[in-house]
Amino acid sequence: MSLRKWLGRQSWSPHVLGWPLSLWIRLCHATTQWTRQGDAEIEAALKNGPVILVLWHERIALSALHWRGEWGPISALHTTRFAGRVAGAVQAHLGTRPIAMQSRKGNLAASREVMRRLRGGVSVGITGDGPSGPVRELKDAPLEWARATGRPVFIYAFAMRRQKRLTTWDRLVWPRPFTQGAVVWRLWRSELPRRMDDATREAMRRDLEAALTAVADEAEALAQR
């Protein structure tokens, strides 16, 4: 049995492996001079209840630390695969409230938990193309949850002058310390129609995909100034 398979069977391994990763992320965050845009807009929206936060999977590393503590609790989704459980442990170490979601079909329980938390005042963050791509192709969940709950949808991206692109499926943006960075929050839709035909849903999907890519490009440009 390979070491990875053995670790994957141990209930404690995601938390142990997630701890040093979260420490590195905290170091990079603390030693970076950040430019932030959109804080006032999201703060205003949160006065009326929780929001749904959508980002590309490539921008997940620092999202938990960029969410301000005074904005209230936020939950992040992760898969039950080994890598997903490690990612969930990292997010927990960084202060979010993870929700486990099966990698395959049959996510009714997780969807119900998402709805329960949103209705209970907890914001929810989700990667639009997660957990395994294709890269920058939006899945149905963000649109369905926004439609069902009536909560506003915000998009997010970060970038750093010094950063590394990993050779993962999403080309994850991995932080480096002692640099400059940018954080951008944008309101995508304050509310989605409760009923959408196929054409409307597909138009919304394409629009959100374009908005997520645009906010990532904006963050990259700001970080290089």
C-alpha cells in the first residue's frame, strides 16, 4: 500500500497535514502588503443577511483569511476525497466552517446543509469549477443555491506579485511571503429569478464564468502595480 493510500485511510491525517499548510498560508498573508477592493460593498450586503461567495478553484488558498472576522461566519465546501479532506482541514484551521460534499452524485445532504446554514445566517463559499474541473467551467450548484435562497452572489479573487502556479488541474495560485497582493470582491447578482428556463440558466452560467475570470484578471493587474 502506498503512503498516500495509507494516509487517506487515517482519520487524523487531514488535520495533521493541514496544519503546516495553514501556517504557511498565515505567514504569507501576514507578510504581504494587501490592496483591497469591494469591502464596503460586501459589508453593506451582509447587513441584510448572509451571501453566497463564488471563486475559481485556483484562488482558494487565501480566501478564508481574506474574509474578515467581523463579517460573520462563513462555511466552505470540500470533497470527501483525501485531497479534499486536507483542503477542508486547512480551511478549518483558518477559521471557516467546512461542509463535506461527496465527489460524485448524491449531494442532497450537503445541499440541504448549505441551505440550512444560509437560512441560519451563515455565508457559504464555493469554488465554481470545483472539485475537479474542468478548469473555469461553472458547475450548477452556485446558481441553484442562489436561486433557491434568494441570497446575493459575490465573486472573489486574490493575486500576489510573487506567487507560484502549481501543476494541479486548476493551476492553483500558491502564495509566497514578503510581497504585495490584491484582494477583489464584486457583487455579481443581488438576486436570481426563482424560476429559470434552460436558456436563462445557461446565460447566467456564462455571465458568471466571465465575471469570475474578469475579477481574477483585475486582481492580477492590481497586484502588479
